[in-house]
Amino acid sequence: MQRSPIPAPSLGVLVPCRNEARVVERKLEDLLAQRWPASRRPHRVVVVDDQSEDATAELARAMTPRFEAR
């Protein structure tokens, strides 16, 4: 009996943020620069914004197209 191949893992990264407008883009750029393993399913990066009072959420959202292009 032949075994079916094990599917390649899909990774998920949570990025907790609160009032991190100064650094959120750099954090996400660092994640984009990593070598991610090949996978049939997309990897996910989720930014969790804890009611920031600055532009953290907007800056993180603006990075979305760069992650989708990968």
C-alpha cells in the first residue's frame, strides 16, 4: 500500500500591536524578507491591533497588497 504524501505545512504568524505606527511597517517588512517554506496553501500573517490610537492599523492594512503578491 502506497502512502499519500504529507502536505507541506502552512504557517501562521500573529503580530500583536498597540500604538506601534513607528515600527509596524518595519516589522512587516522583516516578515516579507523571510524565506518561507514552500506550501500548497498560503501562509498567513495576521496583525492584531489592540485599539491603537495612532495609525498602526492603517499602516498595516496598507502592507496587505505586498503580502498578497507573494
